[in-house]
Amino acid sequence: MDKKYSHMNEQELRQEIANLKEKSRKAEQLGIVNEYAVYERKAKMAQAYLIDPKSIIPGELYKIEGDPGVYFKVEYLKGRFAWGYRLGGERFEEALPISMLEKVK
């Protein structure tokens, strides 16, 4: 049975991320786009457990990894997700894994 990410230690998380990245690489090579996307998203979720949620500050702006030029304003945190909205478009609330956020310099 698989362990929840929240119950894994750092070494187990890093191994899980490596396994997921390898699976996503193979899916990409085979042209299985949906499977690739699923493994990439799972790896991002596992990476979120390696980040201290206290490092994400509500009210601050962050870049979104993989979405250049788009900024995300964090309203609040719930677990390993940052809730807020993207700037420059319709302001609808969404949640992103904290591993997808990069500090604006």
C-alpha cells in the first residue's frame, strides 16, 4: 500500500519524486500526454511536502512555475495549497500547490 506524502520523511519524498519524474519522462517519450501530466502533477504535490508552508506569505505575489509572466497573489494557505488568484485576468479563486510558487525578486 502506498504511503501518504504527509507520512513520508524527506528521503522517501525525494525517492518518490525521482520515481514520478522517471515515469513522466517515459510517458512523454511514448507520447502519452495525459499520463505525463498526471505524473508531473503528482511530483509537484510531493515536492510541496518538502517546502515549509511558513515560507509562503499571504498577501504576497509569487511567480507561477511553468507559467512565465503570470503572477499569483496568495490570500491564504490550507495544507500544502496556496489559495488566491492570478493577476491580470478574471479574479477567480484557485489553489496551487506551494511547490509551484516562486518568490518575486
